[in-house]
Amino acid sequence: MKFNRIRVMTAVSAVAILGLAACNSEPEATNTDAMEPAATDTMAPAADGTVVAVAQSNPDFSTLVSAVQAAELVDTLNGAGPFTVFAPTNAAFEKIPADTLNGLLQPEQRDALTSVLTYHVVAGQVDAAALIQQIEQGGGSATLTTVQGGTLTARVVDGTVTLTDAAGNTSRVVTADVAASNGIIHAIDTVVMPN
């Protein structure tokens, strides 16, 4: 499936938040040089639960889980999917100024928080091998349309898949191919932001 053909669905937007927290589970796809699958001995296979359940079971994604709950996206992310989630770790959220992050978690900022979280989700299931293939077919980059409606640009830089957001900020995929019953998760080291 090509990312530029993916339609944005409102129900899918909730999947972005919970899926982000699930990045240290058993891999689903084959190892690639640019995106290393998750270790298999860190927890039970992620495919046994939704992206929300996987995220909740991993303490490295507690900030993401809190954000998903604040945005009231839990039910959406527990939906059928499939979803590809680029999930920021707690360390990724720590790069955001504390005042900004705390502001986003307030009830009156739910729409803004939902926009940020759904910017990390792509409809469909795209594992590391498929993403790298899209990058190669695109001459070195692939444009991913997010559930939020914006785009991310994926590239391989120094052997690592990177995502560039609308403002030109870059994030690296640090763990790939974490399986969930309703999608796949790739952990990233920086929160990407929509326009």
C-alpha cells in the first residue's frame, strides 16, 4: 500500500497514542540493516494485545499512555486497525519543554494533543522491510500520510530510518516491528510535530 493513497479516518486517530507506547515487544518481521526489530526476550509477544495493551505493559511508554488517556483515544486505539504507529519513548517526550507538554495534557488542549498523537499514526500495517522498500522505490525518500492528515518524510540516513516532520525536525526509528493484534509499532527517539 502506498502512503500517499491512505485516507485519513477519524476513528484511526486514537490509535496513534496508545500504539506509541508499545515498542519493546516481540518482532513480527525480518531484520533489516536500517531498522532493527525489537528484542524477543523483553516481554510477551505484542500480538497478544492491541497497541494500547502493549503500551500499557511497557514502563518506557508511560508518558505516551498518559497522553493517549488525556486525549481520550484509548477506545479508538483498541479498534480493529490495522495501524502503523511511530511511537515516541519517554525519552522522546522529555525533549519537549515541560511547560509545553504539561499544557498539551490539559483538558482544554485535547484537540491539539489529539493532532500531535495522530500525526504519529499511519493507516495500514507497514513493517520495516516494506517501509525501506518504499524509500528505495521513491529514490531515497517516502512520503507517509498520517491519520492527522499531515505528512512525514521517511529516509535511510547512516543506516537508520529517519522521519522528518512538517517543520523539518528529524526523529530516528530506534526499535522496529513491534507486533500488536491491531497493527505494528516502530519506536522513535523524538516526538514529531504537525504544522
